[in-house]
Amino acid sequence: MRYIWQHIKTIIEEYKGELPLAQFLKNYFRKYPILGSRDRRVLSAMAYSWYRCHALLTLGQPTPDAVFEEKIRTCLRLCDYHFPVIFPQGDIDVPTNIIFDTEKNFPDEVPFSAGINRKDWLLSMLQQPKLFIRIRKDKGKIISSLNTKGIKFEIVTDACLALPNGSDIEALLPPDCYVVQDASSQQTGSFFHPKKNEEWLDCCSGAGGKSLLLKDLEPGVRLTVTDKRESIIHNLQQRFRQYRHVLPVAHVTDVSNRNELTAALGSKLFNHIICDAPCSGSGTWSRTPEQLHFFKPGTLASFSALQSEIAINVSQHLKPGGTLFYITCSVFQTENEQVVAKIMQATDLKLIESHLINGIALRADSMFIAVLQKPGL
């Protein structure tokens, strides 16, 4: 099976992080159609486990010719993969000359938000998160269908189920009865408390996960969404149709540009604004471990500047007494508490509460949310 080792070495050498690893592997496998499904599965596991933990491995006096293979075997073992083709004797022990060191190769100068532990976060990179769904209706039917098909699940909350990652549920469950949404993302909705006829703005809507959550909580809110990508707004509208919600007012605009924002919204004011700001995504890196591997601390300054600019711009469209929900999927202070401090320095908003939603124990993402309020009349 030497060809497996040759392919994984080529993959590691050629991959530079420009594309998501999943897309790179799809492109790579197209070039080599001779690779069967088992080969692709093994190579994918090798690649993902490599980016999950190899940077945290310390080798003591390794055999030079065996360094790469020893690292791959160790990464697979640490990530709990078992392949007889790679380990003919079945289970293996981590080589005694290799140490998994959570203090190695992650910059000390990057402070973490309160509520999450650096070591726990690094260890969480070893496992793929679970698949979470938010139940919209017909919970009994959904649970019955999962039981009938033998799909294991855990009840996280009354509306949230956790399933093994990769569970094939699209053809099994009625599409309008559930939404695929991470458990921590679902938890942000507990801060919203929407009321009928309130004006809400989702200023960085993406494909609409928070907007759909909001509308499911209170269909009677009057919603406006913005995103600078037309294709993403199109996807959001398609999802709203799928779930039978009235389409929101939508603007394709860059809210980091105050002139563009004013051109889109004019003088319109909102009761509440959801600002799920673009960020490093560090709270989701266990899904995309290649981002940890290629992370450069210097990028955080540009994210922080963009985040504060967006939040400060959109805060001008809050009604007196209105609230801004500043949200990231980051675990770093630079993008969380430090941005909140910048917002308060530049505006009259006051911090009501902030939380790091730590998803590690659930094998979910981790997110940050701060609720800031504009003084009332």
C-alpha cells in the first residue's frame, strides 16, 4: 500500500491553504480516478488528522526516514481513526518518542476570551464536531424517523438534536421541519426576545441562519437583511421560501462602508440589530482544522478593525432603547471583548451582558455574543 503514503505526502506538500481542505481534496481525487472510495476515505482521514494535530507534536530522536510516516500514524491515532490498511496489526500505540504538546506552536500573544481554556480548545481540534439540527415542528415524527433508520442522536435541548457527523438525513426528514444549525449558534437566539411588529436588521446575514432563527421565534417581526454578496442573499431568500417565511427586505451592500450603508438604509432605524461579524472563525476550526495550521496572528488586527467598523456603522441605525447583538464565532479577545470596548468608546452604547458560548463539551462550535443597548429617550 505504498501508493497511499505517496499520495498523502503529495497532498501535504501541495496544499497551501488557499482553498478549504475539503475542496482541495475533491479536486485532487478528480485527478486520480483510480483511487477508490476506501482510498479516498483513508487519505481524507490522514489529511484532516494531520492538520488537526501534527503542529503540536514533538518528536524525540526520530529515525529520519520515518519522521513523516510516524507523524501521520500518530495523528491518526490521536484523532481516533483506525485503518487496518495503515495499521495491519489493528490498534497501535503512539510511538514513545512522540509527545503531544498543547503548549507548542500556538502563539502566546493571542489572548483567549473569558470562558474558554486554551488547552481545552486545542484538544478539541482532535475531533470533528457533531451535526446539530434545530427542530422547527413535528419533533415526534423526526425522532421516530431517526429511530426507525437506526440513526443515533442525543437530545441537547427541547429543540436541538446532536447526530454523528455525516448522518444522511436529507432524504429522511421533511425539509421544512428542521434546520441544520450548530448548537451554539442556536443558543444565541435565547438572547433575542423578539416581539411582533418590531423592526430588526441582520446586517451580516450570510445565508440566514440567525434570521431564520429569529423568524421562527417570532414570525411577526419586520426583518431587513444585508450582505455584500448577491449570491448569498439569493441563498437566504431561497431558504426563506423553503421554510414558508415572508421574504425580508434585502440589500446587497457592504456595511463596513458608511456611504453604502446609508444609500441602502437611508435614515431607517431599527429596534434591534444582529451583527454576526466576519471573523477568524476560530470557534469553528475543529470543523476546518487547516485554518489552525495556516493561522497567522497578524490577521486578527484586520478582523478587529473590520468588526468594529461594521458595528459602529450599523449602530447609527438603532432606535433609542434599541439593542445591538454583536456576535462572532471566535474565541479570541481581539475579536470579542476588545471590539466591544471599541464600540463603546465610539458610540453611546452600553454593555448589558456578554458571554462566550463554549461548545467544547457538546462537540459544537464556540461563539461570542455581547448585547449592547442605546440609551432610551
